[in-house]
Amino acid sequence: MPEGLLNPKDVYRVGLIMLIIGSTVGIYFIAIKGIVIALLLTFAIISIYFYSNKIVNLGLGEIFVAIKGCMIVLGTFYIQVNSIPFDAMLNGIIIGILSSTVLFINSFPDYDADKSKGRKTLVIILGKDKASKLFLFFPLIIYSIIIIGILSNLITIYALLTFLALFFLINAIRRIRKIRDADLYVMNNTLKFSRSVGLLLLLSYILDVI
């Protein structure tokens, strides 16, 4: 869209179509699984529809994306086993914060464009300098949850494999501290960190089952 290759109205229409398709699939699961899925789906529809024009403008984008990511995990888990235990919640929170981390770092290059349109992302509210310092806060929460979960026997010991993703995180932290901004290098390593932690967490549970 910034390059003029896509018409905003067309993108909006396609987005609505996808929302309707996703909601229709959700209604099917409501019919077979009940009120819990209905609550998750209702929150998802509301947050998706109002995300760009309301939620982001209130500076709540990262929070809602984290909640959405968590609910994806909880909804998927509930459909399969009809319950949402605390360990599933912890894993959902981890996945949610990973998504929020990527959103946060991707807000840096959009700083000027978002600010000119009156949007209030977390990066705009804090400013790039303070926001660059806050970046470390996201992975600290993630690894704190993993460690506490392991010590509490709520997360498999194999989740220590997620620390292998620190390579990408360290690259991103070094760069963002140096330039007080997020360029393609920071964004690329943050995305690799997020995807690696998610995949390694999945692998840890496969190994636990084996």
C-alpha cells in the first residue's frame, strides 16, 4: 500500500472477507464446543475489527496482540481437550508476547508515518530512544515465564532449548542499542528470535512426549 500497488479500499474489503470466513469457521466450533470458544471468538472479532482505527490509537496495540496470540493457543488447546489448564495459559502467554515483540519492533520504521496520521503506538508514546531500551523487557518476560514454568513443573524441562534463540536476540539488542532505532537487521533478527522460540518450544513438547 505505501508503494501504491494496492488500493486501501480493496485491502479493507479483502480483510472483511477473511474476517467473515474466519468467524464462520469459529461459529462451527462454537456449535460443537460451546461458550468458551464463543467468548474467545467474540474478543477476536472485536479486537481485529477495531485494531487499526481504535486500539492502536490508544497505545494498546502490543497488549491486544499479546492477548490475541495467547487466545489462539488457548482456543486451539480447548478444542482438543475441553479444558484450559494453567500450563497451557503459560505457553499461550509466551506465544502472545513473542507476537507482541515483533509488532513492537516493526513499529520503529513506521514511526513517522504513524505519527503523521495521529496513531499512538508504544514507540510513538515513548519515543525511539526510550522504546529501544524497552525492547529487552519483552524477552525478559518470556524467559522468566519459561524458567518459572520449568521450576514449577508446569513447562517441560526441554523448553531450555528456547535459549538457543538467544543468538538472534543478542544480535538485535546490540544493534538497537547502538543506533537507538530498529533497521532491517534488528527486525530480521527479532523475527528469527520469535519464530525460533516458538518452534523450539513446540519441539520441546514433542521431545517430552517421546
